[in-house]
Amino acid sequence: MSQFFEVTCDHCQTWGLFDYRYKCLRCADYDLCARCYKFGLRGVGHDVSHPFQCLLDQGAMELHFAGEPIPDLCADSFTCPNCGELGFSADELMAHVRIRHSDARTAVICPLCVAVPSAHPARVDNLLSHMSIAHHHNPGGGFRLAGTEPPVTHHVLPTSEGPQVRFILPDDQSEEEW
Ligand SMILES: [Zn+2]
Ligand SMILES: [Zn+2]
Ligand SMILES: [Zn+2]
Ligand SMILES: [Zn+2]
């Protein structure tokens, strides 16, 4: 994970983006610093309707996931590059793209690829087929990056204990009086 992003803001031309980086998911190479994004400042050659993926550097991740395990991807949630909807987990985004944008053919940058530290993914024409090839979807096992260790599967052992049978003895039998 990088200490900061070695990119230039395409609006204010600041080099080296700290904490947050906003990457356009439609343009091949378009980034904004947190300040320009926040104030709605946009450079030329970029349509204001383009969705952005927010990426977090090392410091921002530590702040965001304080005390929790830090994920491999430098994002806490994902943006749909087709409709701009925010706040998806990796699995949710893949399900969303499958349901809502199965026939979309807009050139977009995959938010999951872009969140791999120091990756510079190219645009893809068919996000759905890209995702189904490049990103494994393990039902119940969550999302994993290609090349990382598969998640540990916890096998549920069949229980050896059958239902407990109790014998209920009639009580006070011996004290019966004749
Ligand atoms: Zn800027
Ligand atoms: Zn753009
Ligand atoms: Zn969408
Ligand atoms: Zn991808």
C-alpha cells in the first residue's frame, strides 16, 4: 500500500495525492485530489457526469479501518462505473453489474482493478465479462484477488452426537405399599 498516490490532480496540477484520490472510471487517465473533488472542480476534457472511484492511501486506510484488519484493496467501497451508484462491496458491485448493466458496452475502468495498489488498469468494453473472468466470485467466501491465497474453508464436521435418549424410570416404585 502506498504512502501516497504518485499521480497529478488533473485540475489543480498538484503532484502527489495524500489520503484520498478520486479516479475517473470513464477517462483513461484522469484523477482529482480530494479538495478539487469536494469543491466540484473539474478539469477540461472530462464530462461532469463521469463516476469517480475514491481510493485511500496507507494513512487513510489506517484511519478508516482503525483496529480492524486492513483489506488488500485501497478502497472501502466501490462505485459503479456505469451509473455512478456508490457504496458497493466488491460482491455487491459484481451482482449489481450483472443485474443492471449486463448489456452495457461503455468503455469503463474496473473499480476492483483500480483499487489494487499501484495498478494502472486499462478500460474495458464489457465490464460484466471482465469481472467474471478477472474476479472470482466465491459464494459465501467473499471476493479475492487473483494471485492471493484462497480463503480458508471451514469444514463443518458432521456431528457424532445423536439425539440424546433419556430413560425415564418410574419413580418411587419400591415404596409401593401392599
Ligand atoms: Zn486538485
Ligand atoms: Zn472522466
Ligand atoms: Zn450501476
Ligand atoms: Zn477488474
